[in-house]
Amino acid sequence: MAKQKTRTLYKVRGRWPFPTDMLRYDDSEPATPEDAALIAQLETENGPEDVVEFRRYHDVTLHLKTRWGPTEDRWKSFLWYVSREPYKEVL
């Protein structure tokens, strides 16, 4: 039986600004085009134009490209939090 292809996804939660360098640090990428668009909005220097949007928490799903897990303490240092467990998505 052939092994199923999967990819490891995890969620982070936080407010503006999004720590974009964490994508490089954890070797991750946005899981969907919607996640990429949200990151683009949250990484702007001035933040969202809408003050309510500025204060709101956002969930972003990321694709982990390596076998190492996300660095939770480093995410916390940016006031973003990693969900409890990465999960697999069957491709």
C-alpha cells in the first residue's frame, strides 16, 4: 500500500503586527491564499485602517515545511500563540 502524502499544518493566533520573520525562522508558509492575504494585511507598518480590526485577534494557518515543530516560545515573544498540536492534512 502506498503511503498517503500529508502536510503538517498549525495555527497561530495574535494581533497586528504579524511577525513575518517567523515564517523564515520556522520554515513555514501560509496554508491557503486567504492566510497569505491576512498576513499581508497584518504585516503592514501602519496596521489595518479599521481600529476594530487592529485590536481583534486573528487565526492564521501555516504549513510547516520541515519535520521540526513551530518554536512556540519565540512566537510568544511576539505575542502570538501556537495552537496546541500541529495536525496533518491528507493531500
